[in-house]
Amino acid sequence: MPRVKLDAVDMKILTTLQDEGRITNVDLAERVGITAPPCLRRVRALEEAGFIRGYHADLDQESLGFGITVFALVSLRSQADADLQAFEKHVADWPLVRECFMLNGEIDFILKIVARDLAEFQRFLTSQLTSSANVESVKTSLTIRSSKRVPGVPLPLPQK
């Protein structure tokens, strides 16, 4: 049974892994002040309990040819739960949509979309997003630059 209550060592593990996902277990154990075997057990318990959802490489989208990022504010005709879930399921199948959040207020969803260029984004917008069932309106904003991008959550700094 996975542990649910996080102690100071667990928080140090989470903070370190969030910042350096490729750190070895030996280095992680040394950094948090325990030996390698219990460190590995704790990491596995944190994974099983759902605190750690996965490990990912932080790819540079521009180097890979995705030169634009657009945020789309989507309003639906119906906000019935089945319609909201149907839209979310539809969005899950669109590779250009990298993030999707349901919002409270006038706008139902905000989507983060990456594309190689404006033409690719426009094709996606007109052939997939705006033509989707239940979509009432879409307002888009093309990003100029990103001044902050920090994945994860603001965990407290580990005590030394």
C-alpha cells in the first residue's frame, strides 16, 4: 500500500526530481540524505501513489520546427457534462493541442496549440477546431514570446 502522507524526505525527493528528472538514484539519495535502497523504495511509492505521473524530456519546440504557439479560447453551445466530456475527448485526438483547461466563466476551455507555421495553425483552426460539434466560438491569440516557463508546482525548497 503506497504511503500518502509526505514527509520532509519525500518533499526533497519530489523537489529534486521535478528539477532534475534524469538524476540517478544514487545521486538523488545522496542529495536527500538517505541511502540508495530506501530512496528507490520511496520514489516507487511516490509513483504508485500518483505524486509522480511520469518523466519527460523538455523539448525545444522551435528547434523541432514548431515556430508558433497560439492560445485559443473556446466557447461551447452546451455546457452539459456529456458535451463538455465529448469536447475533451475530441481535443485529446489533436496532436497540435498540447494543453487543455476547462475554465469557469464566459469561456469554457483554453487550449495551448503549437504549429510549424501560421498556415498549419489556420488549417487546424478551420478544418478541426471551429468546425467541431458544439463549438460556438473560438478566439485566438498568437504568442510573441515566452518570458517564463516552469513546469510542475512550486514545492518548498528542501531544508539543508
